[in-house]
Amino acid sequence: MEIREEQDRFVLLNDDNKEIGEMTWSNAGDKMMIIDHTFVDPAYRGQKLAEKLVFNGVEKARREGKKIIPLCPFAKKEFDEKTEYHDVLRT
């Protein structure tokens, strides 16, 4: 499995280099990103891959000094459950 950053999204690729998931965001100015969609192919669910996609978004925000608005229901759940993400959560 590989996660690759493309324009405004992280793409999840399987071992055959086929896209099996993504997390998308939009930038709201220079200091904010809005996570608006997270998806993993049903055949690959249950492996914590969506969690890894959101984690990549959190790490990107930390590197770039941005805050995140998690509009995607899955990303919102991750932020609600993981207090370690609160440093990048826009309150």
C-alpha cells in the first residue's frame, strides 16, 4: 500500500498501483484546510486505511502551519476520538 499526495488529495494505492481510496481537501486561505471527503474501496475496509489518510492530512497541516476543519463525517469522527489531532483542529 502507498499513499501519494496529488493536487488537493491523498490517493491510496494498492500493491498493483490501483487507486483504492482517497482523502480530499480544499484550502480556505493560506492557513486553513477543509477535509471534505474520505473514501476506501469496500474490499479494503477494516485495515485502518481511512485513518491513515486522515493522519496524512494532519501531518500536512502540521508541516504547513495550517488548521483543519473536518467536514467529512469520517474525518470529524477521527478528530473527536483522537485528542492528539486537536493541535491542528480549527475551533
